Amino acid sequence: MRMRKFVIFAVLSMGLGAVGQELTSSTAASASTPTEVPRLVQFSGIAKDLDGKPMTGTIGITFLLYHDEQGSAPLWMETQNVQADAKGHYTVQLGATKPDGLPLEEFNSGEARWLAIQISGQAEQSRVLLMAVPYALKAADAATIGGLPPSAFVRANPEAGAAGGNEPSNSGSSSSGMSTLDSFSKNAVTPLSNKTVVTPGGKTDFLPLWTSSNILGNSALFQSSSGRIGLNTTTPGATFDISAPNQIGLFVDGPVSGVGAGLQLHTTGSGGQGWEILATGNTSAQGAGKLNIRELKTASDVFTIVDGGFVGINNTNPVAGLDVKWNNSFGNAILAKIGISNSDAGAVTGVTSGNIDGASGVVGAATDTGGGVTFGVFGSNAATDQFAAAVYGESIATRGPTRGTVGEADSPTGTGVWGFAVGPSKTGGLIGCCAVGVWGDTSSNGGGAAGVVGTADDGQAIGAFNNGTTHLTANIQNFENSTHNVALLFAAGAFGSCTSDTDGNLNCTGHINQLVPAAHGQRQVAVYSVGSPQSWFEDFGSSRLAGGSATVALEPTFAETVNVSSDYHVFLTPEGDCRGLYVSNKTASGFEVRELGGGQSNVSFSYRIVALRLGYENVRLEDKTEMMAKLKAETPQPSAAPRPEFKRRTRPPIPSGSAASTLPDWRCTHVTCGDQPTAKLAPQR
């Protein structure tokens, strides 16, 4: 992994305003406000990307102030959009995005402070120890008492100096800081005259409030004996507890021209964590007009809501109702669990009332273009019921060519829907040449196991249709090549069956018919094939004697399909008056025909040749009993008892008034949608 780099050349400087305070000699009410020390620290650095190259233009950078060099939660942080030049140089004023600049209280203790920088999209960099310059902020507190100027205080005995002659001298040295401050305060400000302060009806534990110039009353703030503070409540349950009669208990305002308005929450100690909730402004790294939650340790934006209601998780620019970016190599982007037994319950339910093409209740997509096995939608089910399903799709519309489940593959070697039982087969590894709409597969060799099964009560269980001339409508193959006569296709009914095997044999228990037209095409009649105990081929022809003899040659193609070296049969039929005909001199290429008794006629005749098929000379009345028994044993048969009823899941809640809410309810409880369950096919194991 390439280490993230951020090179910093930091120069910290601060311009300090005058700390002298000019006070008038009239009254405290007319005293001028002291010149404030600027609470800004100038910081310069160089921004580089992950490859070590300078970054230019507008860059979002978060600056974090820490108590320690490592660990702990940040004491203060802000995010600014800086302008980097061609070499990555930038300069910012730390505290510029905060109304009060840098917090003075973080520098009052004199302890070390550490500054960390984090470029947007990169990890937080090593912390830098702040030099002495930022601690000059303490100068703003040098001439104050508890952060307030002396003019804010009234002497406890303003007339004692004049009456008793104990006025402190300005020229003598002071024995304590308090004497000096007292002298400074007396000479700088004309004290107020004594006033009587009235506190009628004050309640214990309430913070006081000046209700007039000389009357103290109760404020809405209450402090319990345990130190908890309540606003509009006398029973605070937390360090600060707000009771909001109007539902909104706290407003946090920030200018839209800046980073925005937000809150930071921190847990202290080992393992502590910090979070920031921000209503973003124009200069925030996430973009304006959003509600964002950031994890401060890594500066990761984990939750964002944008204008329009889109919600992003690990995504500050969501483009859907819920847009999740999950970069972990483990776990799920979304995991929904439901722990109740209710047929109406769904861990995840998607409903759309849209009526345009592509409107979907649930959409899943896997966009990785690498070689990983990814899933747009993955379903898993551990239930053992025969109707339990990992993924279930049903169209509830009562009209139109609707689909319960649709799978699509755009690859020329892809599969729209792939289903396998037990596991994928080795034979399935041979497939991948072509685009497949539905692919069923199984690695099981148990009786009745099948890659694809279709069933129907009174319809087509499986239909295959084609409208082309270049490809097969159905292709059934068995790649096994070590055994002959392996059953390939079995078609059976209650009164007979036909089997096609891997040797190309057709074995039928009934007739092998041909349908031919009759009555000028008004009828179709069956003609039957002639059966034989052996595999015979026949050929027919005609010829004429010349002077009582003729030579007939076997048709070359016919001669290639039969065994002409063994005895073949020739049947002759004279077509005129003669003494009779016989066959002589049969060879592999033909035979001779002669007239009986040495006749010399020129009569015409026809012949019929019957020969054994080449390669099947020794096959006679082959026993198929075992094959038929095996086929019947492996073929599902009607069960004596009806299968359990298939219960459709109750329709999930649909928003009232939507187009989907007008569709008819699911009223069918049986597979046949009838009032009584009917017998179903069950595999015989």
C-alpha cells in the first residue's frame, strides 16, 4: 500500500494588537472598550497528493488542535477551503471560520499544543508542535480579572480611601498584585456610588438574573446538588438538560457563507471518539446545503442528507433515496434482520408506484469489471420447507404479459438466470460459448435430479419455440462416449413410451407411425412402419431381360450402408409372360437375373433387395427390459397424497393512493388457484 504523504513547511506568526487600555476618568459606563488581540494564527504549508505531487487550486483541509502528540480527541478543529499555487503552497488564518477565532482557553494553561492537518480524502498527518507565538494569545488576558476589564468591577468600599486616609499610593512599590490592581482600578475608573441590591423571592439552586438595574430574580437555569444544569427543568438528567415545551430545544446558527452550523461530540479517555454534526455552508468540504455527520479521528463523512431527501452512507453526494458506498472487503453494505414470525413481515421491502419503464421496487447492481464473483442481488434461506426460497418473485397483475422474475445478461457469453441444485456440475463448465436466457444445473446424480424441471396440471410443462431457420429449437446431448445405448430422451404416458438413446436408437412401446393426408387433404391418416427382429435395409428397382438374362448393379450409396459381403436377399417379380426368373452370381456390386429353363425372352421385371445394416449384423431382438425399468424408476410419478399447499406471501404494505394499491389482492392459496388442492408430482427417491 502506498503511504499517504503530506509535507508541511509551517510558519506560524501572529500580529498582536496593543494591549494597553485607555480608560476614561468619568464613569465606568462611559469607559472605552479595550483593543482586542486578534485570535488568528497564520499558517503556511505545501499540499501534496498521494503520489507526492503538488496539489493546486481549491483544496479542502481540516486543521485540528490536540493536547498530546498522539491519541486523545481534538480540542478544536475547523475546515477551510485553501487556494494552493502551482507548487502546492498555501497560507491560511487559523480560526478564520469561527466567530471568535481560536479559543483563548486552550492556551491559558501554558501547556503544549499540537496541530494536525488533514487534506480531504487523505488520512490525518503527523502532529506538529506549536511554537511560542500562538501563546501570545494569553496577552489578551493580561490586564483582566477572570477575562473582564477592571472597569467591570465596583469596589466594595469606594469611599474608604477619602474618609479614612488609607488611599494606596501610586508611587510606592506594591506588596501584592492585588494592591497594584486595586490602585490601578481606583485611578483609572471613577467608582459608582453605593446601591442597594434587592433579591426578592430568590429560589435555591437557580442561577440569578438581573430583572432590573438593582433587582436579582431567577433565571431559567437550574443547578442541582450534583452539578447538573437544567434549562426549564429542575430535574436535569444529564450534565446539561434542556426541556423544550415547543419541541425544539436548541438552535445552532452559522452563516451560510462559511462552513455552516454544527455540533461536536467527544468521548474522552482511552478509546475515545469524536463526532461532528454539521449543517453545511458554502465553504464546507462536503458542499453546501447538506446535513453531514463526520467521524473526527479519520475525518470520514459517514452520513449525509442532501436537499431533496437523498441519504448517503459513506457518500456525500447521494443520487438515490439511500445511496451506500461500501469499500470494505467483508460484510454487507446493508443488512436487515427481522425477528418476528409473521408472513407479512419483510426485512427489506421495496415498493414503487411508478408507471414508467424501468420503475423498480428493488434494484441491485454489481459494477465491478474485474474477475470477482459478485452479485447484484443475493438471497439466502435456511428454511427446510419445500416451498422456502432464497429469492421469490411474483407478478400480481391480472392482465398483460407480466413476469414474476426477470434475469438479463448483456454479455454474448452471459446467462440471464442461473440456477443450480447441490452445486454446479462439471459438465456445466463446458458451457460458456453463447448467450443463455435460463441455465439450470446440478451436480447431484441422485434419481430424479435435474438441472431444469417444468410441471403443469393442465398445460405445457416445458415449451420451446423458435422463429428462425439457422438454429435448433431444442438441443439435447449426452457427452458420455464409453457406453452404448444410454437413454437420452424419454417420453412416456400412461399407456406407452418412447426412448431415444445415445446410439440414435428410437425405442417405442407403441406404433411408429407416419401421418399422411387423405381425402384431398381433408383427413390425416396413420401409416405404420414394418417391424423386424433385425435391422434390415431395403431397396427397390426394375430392369428388363435381354435374350433371357440381365445384370443388375447395386446402387452405390445403398451398398455403402449395408453388409454386401454377407448374404442379402433379392425378390423378383416378372411383369410379363415367361417361364420364371431366378437370381444368380450375387456379388458385392450386383447380381444377375435369368429366365428359368433357358428361356430367351425379353420380359421386364421388378426387384426388391433386403440387406442387413452395416454394423448391426448381430443385433437381433435386443433386450431392453432393464433400460425401461431404470427409466421408470428415475421418472417422477404422481404421488398418492396431495403435496402441501403453496401459500403465497401476503402483499407487503403499499402506500395508499399509489397505482400499485389499486391492483387486485392475492386471493389464490393453492397452486391451481382453485378451492381444492389437487394432486402434485413428487420425485420418487
